[in-house]
Amino acid sequence: MSINEQNFIFGNTVKRLRKESKKTQYELANHLNMTLRGYQDIESGKSGTSLTRLINLADYFNCSVDYLLGHQINDPTRQKEATMLQRQLCNEILALNEDDCGRVEAYIAGIKAKNKETEKLKKSILNENMDW
């Protein structure tokens, strides 16, 4: 993963956590003892941050540094690496309200059901062909 991709993921995660905690960019910049512009550059993915600020943010949001960096999406025990697209989708889903999350969940269930039916059909066709 490139540094730009890492900064993008980190910035999106920090932005989402800030919004969830109903804090302003100014408040976070002040907490981190940095300029508002510098903080905005972090959220936009234009720049990363120092190790000290990274740890400070993890403490502030009560999460792991790994979580801020996108290494673990939402389950601290999950070790599987996610693709950039998967991380982006997870961040988007986490920003949705409860009703929209329900709709996404139903959509995913529909996709899984369709895939299951497709697999059944493939097996059925294979079994028919083996009988010949």
C-alpha cells in the first residue's frame, strides 16, 4: 500500500471518528497542538502525522493505532488484510445511519442468497453432466 493510500485511509478514519464524537476540526487541531490547516491536511489525506500525534489520537478516540491506520476494520481480533476498496466501503458503511445500514445489510443478504443459488445451480448442472 502506498503512503498516499495509507494517508487517505488514516484521514478518513480520523474524520469519521471526529464526526461521531461531534467535535470540530478546530477542537481536534487544538487538542493535537497543531494548526487547523495542518489538521485539515490529515483528514483530507494530504499528509500523515507524527507517531506522538498518532498515539494521542488513538487515546483520544479510545481505539488502537492499528484501527486508525486501517489495519483492522472493526474487529480487533480480525487479522485479515482488506483491500483498499473494502476499507473504503467499511468507512462509508460506518458513516451511515441505522436505517441505511439496515438497507445495506439487506442488500448484502440478497447478494449472498443469489450467490448460494448460483452455486446450487452449478452443482446441479455438474451432477447432471456426470450422469451422462
